Amino acid sequence: MPPNEGDTRPTLLDLETLEADPAPTFVIKSGSSGVGVLEFDFLFCNEAFRKSGLRDVVLAQDDPTLLFRSWTYALGNYKQEFEFAERIWSAKTTGHSGTWKIIKVVKDVSKEQHQGNGNRPETSASIDAGLRAGEQSSVYRRSKDDVMKKIQHSRTNELGNMFIPPENFTARWESIQTMMEMSDVGVFEYSPEGKLIHANEAWYRLSSHPRDLPAHVEFSFMQLVYPEDQTLVLTMWNELVSGNPVTFEMRWSSSADTVTSAQWVLSSCVPVLDDQGNVVSIAGNTIDINAQKKSQEVIQARVEALEQVRLSELKFERFAQLSPTAIYIFVPKTGMTFCNDQFLELTGLSRGEPGQADWLKVIAEEDVQAVNAYWAAIVEGKKSDSMQFRLRTTWINQDGARSNIWVESSSHQELDESGNVISIMGTLFDISQFKWAESFQQQRIQEALEAKRQQENFIDMTSHELRNPLSAVVQCADSVINTLKSTTLFDNDTSGIREDLTESLQTIVQCSIHQKRVIDDVLTLSKLDSELTVISPTRVHPVAVVSDAMKLFDAECGHAKIKLEFKEDETLREFRTAMLDPSRLLQIFFNLLTNAIKFTKDRPTRKITVTIGGSWTRPPKCWQNISFTNHDTPETDILDGPEWGTGRKAYLWIQVTDTGCGMTLDEQTKLFSRFSQATPRTHVKYGGSGLGLFISKSLAALQGGAIGVHSESNVGSNFAFFIGTRIVDPPAGLETRARPELSRIVSTDDAMRAVKLNVLIVEDNLVNQKVLRKQLLRFGWDVSVAGNGQEAVDWLKESVYWQENNSQQEDADTISTEAQEDPSPYSATKHPLDIILMDIEMPIMDGLTCTRLIREYEQLGLLAPPRPMHSSTTDGTRKVPRLPILAVSANARPEQVEQAIAGGMDDAISKPFRIPELWPKIRGLVERLAEQQ
């Protein structure tokens, strides 16, 4: 029969009974010292304990487990039950001398209230329950009076030899208590059962122990011990109960009215023994060591900080040594105090040299002066950016060549309160590889640019050489056609021959024009590939730009018997003046119109309609049955540039509708690709390079627009494109005139015959010179020629423009006035002149040099038009009148045209050209003709 649970008397240790017990149970030696708390030793574990896996739980090193093990060693009756690992444990002394303790699980609470929450530290409620269980135990409890009597008896025997009368003992004891109450040292005495017997005021203050005696139950002081120190205090108690004095540091938990987290005290305790060596009580004293602990903490913090600094220095030094970057620390007063191995390797210095080394000796001679100025600025505390320079040490690059090492230096100054430099920390980063790669890349760029320049030169030269003879071919063919049309020498029998000749000549003209367009497309494509195409907006009348351009196709459409119509959409009413690049607009328009003519001229119904309109919003992807390509809105709006002005944004659209052969849907998908045509048969039947529509698509996108088509096979096609623009007010004094119908426009030949102009042709190509002169003479003009720029200057010195007197403007004005009063404006001995047609590429003196010289003469007053001669109208702000100069060259690149304009020429036309194309240029430059428009 198992013993009574409430019976605490020692019993025999029956291991067989314990082994069969279903409750986990283990046995330890009773009253072990504090070492046993850490080095726990099981004397016996039953089967239930082993199978529950509680051995590792009890041997853990966390605070709740240490407190549990201290409880198992506790002497006396401190907490007969203890909650740990979700179980309630009981302790019982056994053996004849009470040297063994049986620790047993009496209740498993994990399923009732502690699911998933083990190792719960004891609470004040559990301590109170333990204290109440201690009060109900059968162990003998002594009152204070009983203890005092025993102590008095013991001390009477000890002091018997001192002849102190017993009646004076109480007085002496009270005197001692009074002295203890006055002391700052806490004094206390406990019974072996853990019940407070007495204590002074200092002890109550330090421990925050309640003063009412009813609360002084067994081990009530454990409720006041700081939780982390409870294991230590129990261990020390076990030592005292075993008869061993102890001294230790501990913490009392702070009371509610204090701001400190805990009260540190130094406790010194001794067991009080009777004549038989039994422990009568535990006496001790405590002193406040909070101040010492704080000092220790400060000292410890400082020690730790110093250690941290030392470790940081070691880490920095280790980092600096492992870093691939050269690192150094320089102190102006003492020199170099630290440098890593990479620094020594870069500079070529040895470990003992840096402090005394002359730094300028490690710098390449080419960079010494710059580095010296850079370092002086750093030492003076001035802000300095990083610097790149070369060292005397060398390296071998990937090409196998040896060269100086390049480094990038970065420095940071440490300043004192006065702004003086204390130290300088800097780095040297080896950038030799980057410098080599940079030079290698720069070399490749230069080679690519040179290859591109040579390619452009080749294209320009090829274009120039192709355009020059084409110009003569076209103009000769036109001249012969006009001659055949005007002659009456052919009779009826030979009239067929005349028609055949005319048709053949027309074919020559058309082929030449086609070849010119191919050359133009190649130049434009080269520009687009280089992403160098520039859009230059100017203020223009869109209707005038398009209608004037259509005049160039009058003859071609007339010959092919194509009806060409021009319509203004009603949406164009508010778009009379806009900002756009007319050359880029016409480049797209010409591609569409020439394609329409090409595919319509052999159809039964031959009609082409050009319609122009506008929109305040971007046309949708599908617009009037037309599907636009590359319709996505560009990321950056070209119209936001300052050159476009601040007018309202809008979109200008143009449609070219023809009655040509049309296309299927499949054929339409191939239209706008590079070197692609609708079908392979297109090139065989109609010719073409397949570049025009691709270039048109790219140019439309560059101007913030798109291009599209709607076509039906054997019905016709409708091409359309739109571009971005800004609407602006027309120039002051310029009235918006309605454009006359094309059918009412006077033909070019009649218009040119109606005026008599004096023209100087400056051209080195004798064929072109002869053909152009012959063409202009046909209109009754006075035409002179010069083979180069020098001949042109010499010719001008014999013209009415040349002033014989000094170059003062007053004399020029006087001469001009006299010339105006002279009823005959031209001198009989001097050449009259209205305009110069100037080639650019010429020997001896090229056209640009000649033009700059002419403009200089005008500024000096050596060249001035006599009244009422005609000056250029392109520069209205210039006080000195300008002689109109039109560039006539095979150099057709936009930048070459811009270069000609910047060199002083007023306008330009590219070879090959036809007379109807030349006439608008001349008409716009000669002042009296421009006024007649």
C-alpha cells in the first residue's frame, strides 16, 4: 500500500514499487549544493519517466528548468508541489536518514488548461498555494517565542563564563535590536522552515517585504526575489540549511512605487547551530550595492566599448588589407599612418617607405603638376572632387603593350572645430583596365565614324556624279520635246515620227526622274539609319505648300492624260497657317503622288484626287476605312520643343486617292517594309526600289504622325498620312489668299517668257552649263556663264553691282540714288544681273567660298545693286541689299543644303531638276517677281 500523500516522514526507498508506478518518477540525493542545479544527477528514473521523454526536459538549461531543479533540492517544506512541463510535481524525502528525495508527477494539466504552453514560470498564486500547503503540513512549526527562548538558552550557555545575569539578557538584546534598526545594513533572521523571525528597517526597505507578521509565512521571501535569481537563492538556502555559510549577490524585485527595475544587494548569511550542531536559524545581513553595480556597468560598458573599438579597428584593418582598392590614412603633421598592401603594390613602395616617401616621385611626370595642386587643395581643407592620374608604375594591357597605371583618387578630410585638417583618408582605385577599354572603344568609335564618313562620302560622290549628267539628260529631253511641239516642219508623213520622238523623249525624262527619286531615297534612308534626320518647323500655309508642289506634276499628268484634282476639306478652315517642316511633308507627299501616277497611267479611268484637312485630335488607328501603321503615340511629343512655338496642337492630314490597279489585303501588309513591294511583279511591271513607302512611314513617325492605306484590287487605292503641327497666326501683313484652281494657273513656260531676267550661271560642268543656258535662253533671258567661283567674282566686277569708288556706305547710297534718278538703270558697259545660279563643287574656287566673298563685298559696299535692281528678299532685317544667289548642286543632303544657306546662299535646288521646278525658286528670290505674286 503506497504511503499517504500528506505524510512527509522519511520512508524506505522501494525501487520496485517506484518502477511499477504509472506516474513519471525520479530520485535524487537530498540537500545537494548549488552545483547540483547545473550538474543534475538522477539516482533512479522509472519506466514511465523514461518513456515520457522527460529526462531531456529536466536536464535543459533554461531558467524555468533551473528553478525546478532548485526546488527538487530545496530542504524543508518549500512548495510541496511545483508546476513544470505542464505537470504538477511533488517532492518527498525518503531513506532512514532522509538523504533521498522522490520527485513524482501527481497531475497532468496539459489537456486541461495548458495546451502548447510548457515550462510556465511560477506565479504568485502558485507560491501562495505552496505556502498554504506548507501551513497544513505536519512538520513542526516554531513560534517566534519558541525560537527566542531556544536562542536565549543557547546564548546563556555560551555567555555563562562572562557572568551576565539572565535578567539583563533581554535588555542587551533590545539594545542590539535598536542598534540594528539604526543601521543602513539590512539584518534578518529566518527559521530553517523559511519563516521570517525578525528583520530591521533597512532589510524591509531593501527587500520590499511586507511588515505585517501574518504575511510572514514559510518562504514568502521567494515572492520578492527577482525571477532570474530565484534559482540562485534556493541553491544558497540549501547550502545554509546544510550548515554552510554563504555570501552572494542577488536582486530583489522592485516595488510598485520605485522606478528601478531591481534592487541589487550583497547578502552574507550564516546558519545558527545549537549544541548538537542542528540548525536553529539562518541569520544574515544585506547591503545596498546598486551604486557599485551601476559603476560596474559603466566600467563594463567602457571596457566593452574599448573592445568594440579594438575589434572595429581589427575589422577595418582586415577589410583594408583584403580590399582590392588601395587605402591610406595621412596625417599632415606626421605623414602616412596607414596604408594597405594594395597601396604599396600600386605605388611600388615598400612597407617601411610610405611615411617618409616623396609622393610626387610615384606620380607620372605628365600629371605631377595637376596632382600637386589637387593634393594642396585637400590638405588645405578645400572641397575637392576625385581625380584621375597616372603613376610611374606600369602594367601590360590586353594588346601586350606596357603603359603607366591609371588610378582614380578619392579623399575625405577629417576636420577639427576650427576647420583644420586632422587627417585624410583616401583611396586609389586602379582604372587602367577601364582607361584601356575607353581608349579601345574610342578607337573603335573613331573607326566607325571614319567608316561612316567614308560611306557618306561615297554616297555623296556617287549621288553627285549621278545627278550631274541626269540634270543634263532631263533638260535636253525637255528642250527637244518643246522644240518638237513648236516646230511645223513635219508633214503628214513624218508626223508619226515626231510623235514617236516625243514619246521616247518623255520616256527618257520619266526614267531620269525615277532615277533621281531612287538617289533621293538612298540619301534619306542613310540619314534615317544614322538617326540624324532633323525636323525643322517653319510657319507656312499648308494649302499653298501642297498646291505649289502639285504644279510640278502638271506636265507628267498631262502627258499621261491623268486628271489631277486638289480639294480642301472643310476641317481646314482653322488651319490656314501652321508650324511644320515643308520639305519633310513634301517628301512623303511626293512618294504617294508619284506612286499614284505610276499605277494609274495605264488604267482605263485615270484620276488622282489630293485632299488636305486637319483635326484637333489625333486620328484613330482606323480612320475613314484607312488603317494606319505605327499608330502608337510616341513617348516624347515632338511638338513640345521650343522651336514649335506655343500654338494649339493639331494634326494635318493629306489623302491621295487614285483609280489605279489597287491591292489585295495581303499585298497591303507588305507595303511599308524596307525594300518591299506589294508583289514581286510590281518591280517587274512598274519598277521602283521599295524604299519610298518605308521612308514615308519613318518620316511620318518622326513628325508625330502615321501613314496608312485602304485599297481594293482593280478599283484603286487611298493613301493617307497625318503629322503633328501647331496652329499659329499668319505673319503680319501677309494676307491669306485663296489658291487658284490648277487649271487656271498660267503655264510655267508662259510665265517665264513674260519676264526678262539676267542670270549668271556658275558651273564647272560644261555639259550642264551649256544645257541650262540653252534652256533659259529659250525664254528670252540674258544668260552669262562662269566656269568657277573666281570667274564669277571677276564677272561681277564688270557688272552693274560693282562699285568703283571706296567701300563706304555713304558713297554706295549716293551711287544708288544717282542710279535711281537715271532713267536707264543699266550701264551700257556693265553686265546687268538679277540672280546667280551657283554650283558648289568647283575647281579653283568653290561655290561656298565665292558666296562668302560676295557677301563680304556687300558688307564693304563693293557690291550694291543700283536702283531699281533686284536684291534677295530672304533677309529683311539686313540693311545692306543682297544679291540673290540660288545654290544649284548635286549635293542633296539636308545638311549640305543647310551648309549652303549658312554660307550665304538664299535657297537651293538639287540636281537633276527640270525648269518647272527651277522657276518657283527664282520667282521667290527676285524681288520684283515676288511682289507680282
